[in-house]
Amino acid sequence: MSKRRSWAHRWPGPSESELRAFAEAAAASAPWLTYRHYSEDQQVDQAEIEYHARGTTRVDLHAQVLDRVRFVTQTDYWYTPDSVLLMLVPTSDVRSSAYWVDFYGALTCEAQQKLAEVLAQWRHRWDARLVASWGTMLQFQVGRRPTPGDEAWAAAGQLKALAPNLDLRRWEVAVALAAGDAWFVHNRP
């Protein structure tokens, strides 16, 4: 018998073939057909821009927005529990790692597979790495910020789709994402 055993012999959970099937199903899923925010296609009109810009002649609107939404993109404002259970998953594959993620926004196996694809897409595009999962909250470190404009707008739509309880406008999230190195996702009952 080999001294080196596979993790399946030591870790309760899926077999290697079950985990591979999970990752393949995740890769074949279309997560953004499920994760959609009700205002995804909403346009920001001139009246809304003027409303937010009113009274800000002495204060930069960009700085004002960043201050208001800082909890979305700065780790200083992340949830910090009194105690933590550290879990190291027995895989380096991003999609497969989602098998163990406990998130209210992915309660079924199918939804968990879609979340796995979201994690893979975000890792590929933004170098976003899931660092904490608190049931209703996910926290990411982001290596490549979306650039202001279309990239930030697209990323903000995806984040709001995964975090429907985020009480911010999409344009505010887009401004924040282009300026921060962390993402906070909240989806609660």
C-alpha cells in the first residue's frame, strides 16, 4: 500500500469522480441566467445624476460615493466573528472548492454549481479569491480591479445579482469596485 493516500480516504465528502462531475456541471452552467438583479438593465438618467450631484460643489461626488459604499470593497468593514472555524478544502480547483461553500444564495446542488462557475469566472477575470463564507455572506480578495466604465458596470451587476440584499445602486457599486481590493456579497432570507 502506498504511503500517499488520496484525500478521499481521509476526508468525509464526495468521491473524486463525484467532485469531478460537480466541477464539470459547474463549468457547463450559465450562472448569470439565474443570478440576475431586478435592475440589471436599469439605466442611470441625467436627472438621477443631477440629484446625487446637487450640493456637492465642495465635496467630490466620487469621494462621497466611496465613503458611503466602503463596506463593499474594504476589508476594514468586513464582518468579523468572535470565533472562526478554518476549513482547508482538499482541492486546488476553484469550481470543485465550491462544493464545500455554505451560502444562502446557493441552497440547492444546482445553485451551488452555478456559484462554483461564478467563483471560477471571477477568479479568471478579476483574480477574485473567496477568503470567507459566513452562510449569508461571502468575502473576496481581488487581485485585478475592474476598470471604471463598462468593466466596473458589468462587475457591479454581477455582484448585485449575487447579493440582492445590497441596498446600493448599481452605479455606486461600480464606482466602489473600481477603487477597492475586496468584495463583500450579502444574500440573506
